[in-house]
Amino acid sequence: MGRRKCILCGVSSEKTEATFHRFPSDKRKQEEWCTVLNIDINDLPLHAFMCANHFHKSDLIEGKRTQLKHSAVPSVEPLRQTNDSSDEENEINLAQEIALSHSNSEQLESRDLPREQIKSPEVATEMVCEYSFPEQDRTTDSSTLSASLSGTQSLSESATLSASQSGTGSIPVTPQSRTHASELDMMFLNTFIEAKGDNEEDNLKENDSDGEPPRKRMKTKPIRYFGDIRYTDLENPLKRPICWKVIQNTYKKQRKTIDCVRAKSRRQANKIWSLQALTNHLKQINMISENAQHMLDGSIAEDIFNKIQRGRKKEKYSAELRRFALTLHFYSKKAYNYVRTKLNKILPHTSTITKWYATVNGSPGFLTEALQALKIKVTEARNQEKEILCNLVFDEMCIMKKVEWDGKRTYGYVDLGIGDAGDTGDTVEEAREALVFMLVALNCSWKIPVGYFLINGLTGAEKANLLEHCLEFVHSSGVTVTSITFDGAPSNVAMCNVLGANFNVEGDFKSYFLHPITKDPVFIFFDACHMVKLIRNCFGTFKILTDGNEEKIQWTFLEKIAKLQEDTGMHAATKLRKKHLQWVNEKMKVAEALDFLNKDLAMADFKDSEATAYFCRTVNNLFDV
């Protein structure tokens, strides 16, 4: 709440504890107040306040917030006063009483009395202004006041001052003395203050005569800090607002300090202090898999990780840092960007990582020779005003577990193409698969492998991350990849979901994802031969399938056809043989899977074989497209 001031007595909200109230918003009530206070309603300020001293106590509704009753009407003169006992305020009250008596004398002129009656001593005697002095000032010597006022007798012969033991006196006002009323009032006030000061000096002299040293007036220390506040300052209405501001500022500073300390404590608690803590944190927020965590724990020593935390100077990246960055980026690009931000971008940029994947000696990774060959093909096509469109094919191929040493390097471990020529591999785990990426031209007649990696199994998220690297690598040559092809392994389906595709027929079916650079759609094709083998393997394993009409597709009908052909010694124009039923021994052969699900299978003679026959014809027609 801002500083407020009473419109009548001029008392400020900083010097009194009384409440302040606005003028009513009701025009009729506002006119009633202005009539009582003798104020022109047109001269009333917009924000006019009155202190509670101008209202009766019965007009106030006291509570948490003091309010006025609806029937409250103010008074010109204060009806109540606060208990102030200081000497300075008593002197101010005395001056206000003298000014009030002077205003009363001026009101005599406004009365409708003849000038002759005002000059008469009877009327002048009746119109008397009385002065009441506080009890503590009644000890003032009356003779001193009489002597001081004796020089004012020449102002009017009828002006007399009589002082009694009770400390009250009266000054009769006449028309002759009215012109000198203000001079008389000021002289009387000055005389009273001088008399009071003389008494204080006499008291000090008496104390000196008793042998006590004179007391020096202590300088008040300014209140600037919380420790400067005393209990007596809170009781002083003038110092109380200053103390409140000091307390508020101190509270704000202390609160800010506490918040800074808490924030620092949180940062210290969340700070990564070791490589194991980093990998555990990444695993906890689901940014890396358990296999990736195991790989990262052994990719770099703790002392090297501590050097990374201290910051990188203007020097080349060390081999250990390159290995750690490439390993983390291989398993999760999102986790790499997160760690790079946490470590104040000490790790290299992702474009630098893409360059590090390239190799020139045929070791695992993306091949630089393939990139150069692609650039040559793109240049030739652009000279003919053509564009190279390609399909990216990748698949895992099983390899034999074997570790060999050629005198310079050990081969046979998991290798992601992120080590140097003399390294033994990324981990001590033996590789059992080779993931190969090959680019097949759609409007030309060539194909070229662009990279391979020695792995021991990858999750869908890890494959998606590696596929994005391959698309970025191929895009740098100028080749446009429009589609990708792979088999129907569960990890490949999970990879498609990570990239943004969706193969749920009942949901939002989406058979493509966006290119990481161009944002063009890259369509997904499952390998048809592999999908036929998966259908044959599923049918041969479960023996009974159910279609959309809740009808059973049974394996036994195929066995009956084979038995009928074997018993009669004749084949019903089908390629179904006994070896097709024993598919487990030759489950990798695609030709046998195609002969197995053929439209020429005659099942009309078998009861309830319609669903099985329809299934075989549908699969045959589907893969003949």
C-alpha cells in the first residue's frame, strides 16, 4: 500500500496507525459527506482519503481489515486521537490548537451581526478562545509567561491574560485585536517553547551540580542491515517502515543465496564422475541397451575419462577418445548428443564421426573406395542429365567364430570399424555375424557394397542408428536412395518402428520413413523369398492356423496329399514331395518353400479343406506379383 494522506487534517499514513478510508462511490452518499465537510464536490480529488480519527468508534467495523459502516458520516474535527506522548508532537498539537483559535476568530466576520455589536465589550467578552495545555506543561512558571506576554498589552486594551494554577487561560477577541491575532499566536507559541527550553537547561544544570557528568546526545546509527535493528525501532512508527524494508531486502538476499546453494547441490549430485556412472545413467534413461552399456564400460580407461571431463585443449583427438565417441555414436546417436551436451561439447561433432567411419584398407566400416566409385557414377549420370536412383539392401550373414593374429592385428572380435589398424577390436567378444550394406542401382545395371560390420547381434534401435549413418554416407556421394530391402527378422521390424514406420495393419499403416537429411520418403520392402520361408516355417511348426473367418488351415491335408501320391504311385500334377514335409533339414532353401505353397495342390477330395486350399492359392498369387 502506498503513502496516503488525510484530506482534512493532513495526517500521513507513515506517521499514524489510524486506518484510512476512501470517499463513497455512491453519488448521493458522496454529496452528503461533502455537505457535512463543507467541500465542493467538484473540487474533490479522484483519490481522496480520510483517516479514522474523523469517525466515531461505533462507525468502524474492526477485524482483519477495518471497514466503515454504510451509515458512517465523518466530522470536520478529529473525534479520536492516537496516544502520542512525545514532546515534539505535544508542541505540534499546541500549534494546531492556536491555529484553530485563529480560524475561529476569522469566522466572527462571517456572522450576520452589526459592526456596532461586534465592537461592544459584551459581545467581545462572550467570544473567547480558550487554550488548554497538556498536563506535563502545566509546571511551566506562570510568571514567566505573564512577563513574556506583558509587551503585547499595547495591541488591545481589552486583551488580558490570566494564568491560574490549573494552567488554563482565555484571551478575549475584539475587532481591534483581530488584526494582530496571528502575531499574538506566534509570540505566545515562541514564548512557550523558550520557557520550556529554559526549564530543560535548568534541569541539566541541576544534574551537573550533583556531580554527575553531563550526558552527551548519542548519534543514531542509520538502519541499513538486519543487525542494526533494535527492539525500540520496531515500536517507533517512523522507523518501523524502514525496518520492514531492511527485513524484506535481507530475506530476498538470503532466499537467493539458499536457492543458489540448492541448485549447486543438485548439479553436484547429477554430475557424472566416472564412466560407469555415465553408462548407468544412460541405461537408466533408456538411451542405450544393456549390450551397449557393456561395450562402453570397456571402451576407455577411467583416467582418460577424467581427462575428458577436464576439457580438451587445442590438440588432436586421442585414439581412446575416438574409440569412445565412435562406440557411443554407433549404438545411439541420441545418447551421443546427450553426452556431448553434458560434457560441454568436448566430444566431436556428428559430421566428424561420419568421416571417421570411412576406411581405406577394407577393414570393417563404410568404405572410402565405394564412396569414390559412387561419385564417379553420379558424375557420369549428370553428364547425361540423369539421376542415380538406388535401393539399399542389408542383411546379417553368419560367420564362424575364430580369432586370428596376422602379426599386426587380431581378427575375429566384434569390430564396428571405429578402431585403428593395430587395435584388436572394439570388445573382447567374438563376432558371429557380418552385417553387410549393399547399394543396387534401379535405373542402371550395377551394385556395390558400401560397408560391413562384425557384430554379435544388434537391437532394433542400434540397427536404425547404423542405417541412418549409411544413408548419410551414401547421400554425400550424390546418390538418391528411394527404398531399402531386408528380411523379416524381428529386430528389423523393431528398427522400422524406431525410424517411424508402422506395419500394424489394424492401426495407422505406414510403409516408409523419412530420409535423415533430405526428409524424402524411403520406402520399405521385405525380402519376398525370406518371407515365404517364414510362412512355411510358421505353418510347419504350429500345424494349425486360423484365418479371418475362424476357419482352420491344417497341415494334415498336405500330409494326406503326399501319402495319397505315395500309395497310388502317381502325382496329381503337384511338386509336393516327402522332402517338402521334412523341411527342417533344408529350411534355408527358397525353392522348396515355393514348391510347398503351390496353387496346384488338389484338396477338393478332402473334407473341410477349403480354408487350406484358399490359403495356399493366396500365398502363391501374392508372391507371383
